Amino acid sequence: MIRHLMCCLFVWLAVPAQADVQPMPLNMTQGVTEVSQRVFDLHMTIFYICVAIGLVVFGVMFWSIIHHRKSKGAVAASFHESTKVEILWTVIPFVILIIMAVPATKTLLAMEDTTQADMTIQVTGSQWKWHYSYFGEDVEFFSLLATSPAQIANEREKRSNYLLEVDRPLVLPVGKKVRFLITSQDVIHSWWVPDFAVKKDANPGFINEAWTRIDEPGIYRGQCAELCGKDHGFMPVVVIAKPQAEYEEWLQTTKVAQQQAREEEQRLLAMQMDMDELMTLGEQVYNTRCAMCHQANGQGIPGAFPGLAGQGLSVDPSAKLEHISIVVHGKQGTAMQAFGPQLSLKELAAVITYERNAWDNNTGDTVQAAEVQAVMDGQDL
């Protein structure tokens, strides 16, 4: 413990201060919910009890060392066990543990009480993104890291919320009890927002429950707190808490936008997009969804993720439908996810077209929305 504290102090003194770097807090996040405040208060209570125990124990120890040292002529006593002392040093820790256990139990029970929720949201983790589904509202979307690859590669100055920003944040109303149903599609993740005192594992095949009631409007950030694999650190959580009226306005706007997107998908089935349009959109989708594994140059990562440049399905003229199927349905037993539920028909058509024509692949194939829909409907089988 002492060595750890010395190391922390050395780093703190050695690292020069920077104007654009937020100071690191020395204590727990106090939070913006009743439960987070109770957790903070419990933490401080236990901390002060431990400090008091430490002062008493070390105080007695140092007093004994000083006043019973050999230079003062102290002679070690010879005695056997004392029943009274043994009872005393058993009863005192027991009482202390009871004093600590009572508030801890009350806080834990409050954290697990998901009853009488005003709304329910399903949170599904997958490498490396979160999917949010609002029960009873017909609203759902994926939330992905918005930090640019250039910042990650140190090619551009990092912003203040580096690796803690997303393209679509979770939006919640202030003052409402929100119940979370948390699960996973692939490996174990952990949905963690320190300001809410919510940290719950997302296990594939299981549903864990958590809840929050946010007291203050604002933007609250967290991240996956489980070592879920490569790029684990690129899976942030961003929650925007809005007053009820603003939340309702956002909800209705989102419903309309998602309904229009579904209608647009149907119109796309009768359209033919040209190569330039597909390649431009496809490059954008590839860089945000695929480059993390297959790399921006399409070379992949040997032994982990296959390359797409000049090899495999991407350059096989007879494997167009198989290529679409793998992107849409994923590949069981591998890290290749099913992007059918994650991307629009237009985005799917564009990214597959891009993969078949980028990096000198030059198959000349274009993939249209109708072909993707046919594969989704099982017509490729």
C-alpha cells in the first residue's frame, strides 16, 4: 500500500501540468442520482471507520514501541492467553462489521430495486458498440465511438472527451425511474456510468437489471468496464439527461425520423445507385464500422481478422452473394458480427460495394439495396 501511494505521488509530481487536461479526482464520483449519493456517503463512512481503526492500531503499536523499548530497560513479559482479551478482540471487530454492514446492505438493496420503473430500456453490448431499445416506443439505435481514427493514431489533436464520445447518445428524462435490461450478443461487456453508480455486466444469454433516476440535466459519460477483447477501450457510454418536455420532443422527433428511414428503405429497393455514390458512402461506413478489425488499408490483422485487399470473397466474382450474406448475417464462431440489424440497406450495399472495389480489388461489382434485402429474406440460400 505504501509503495503504491509513493508511486502515485511520484507520477503526480513528475508529470507536468497541462492546461487542456482535466485534473484527476482523488475521490469517488459523487454522482447525480440518489443512489450514487448513497454510495458515496457509504464509501466515506467506511473510509472514516478504516481511518479510525488505523489510527488506533498504529497509535497503540507506536506507543508500545516507544515506551517499551530496550533502551529504557523494558523486559518482555511472559504470560499465557487471556480469555477476557480474546473475547474483547473478537467482539469489537464483530460490532464494527455490524456497524458497516447495516448501511451497506441498505444501499445494496436500493441499488437492486428495479420495481415501479417509469420506463424500460434494453442495453445490448457487442464488439464494440451499444444498442439501445426503448420498450413500448418503437425507438432503437446503435451507439458507436465518435472519436476519429486520426486522433487515435495521433495524427490529429485529441479533444477533451477523447474516447468518451459517441455518434448517438442514450437520451433519458430527468426525474423518471429508468430500468435497464442489460445483455450481450457476443462476449461479456459491462455497462458503467459512474455518475449514476450503475455498473452491470452484460452477459450473452442472460439479462441483468439495473436502474437510475437522474436528478440533474446534463451529459454523463462512462464506458465498458470489462476487458471484452481488442479495442475494449473504444466502447464508451454517453447519456444525455433532458427535462421531461425536451425528452418528449426528442422522442417524437426520433420516432418520426426512424419511421421515415424505414419508408426510405422500401423506396431504395426500386432504385439503382451508381458506383460513385456507393463508393463514397461505402468508404465512410467501412472506416467507422469495419476498419477497426480489417484495417483502413484492408490488410486485416494476421491470425485475428482476415484481409480484404486482393484476397478472399472481396475479389471473387462468383462470391458476391456469399459476401453479402457474411456481412448481413455474420459468421458463426468468429468475431464477424451480423451487420444486417445494425446498418441500413443503403449502407450495407455501399460498404460491400466498397470492399469489392477498393484497394485495387476492382471487381466492377455494384451491390444494390434490393440484393441485400433478398439475402436478408433468405433468397441466397
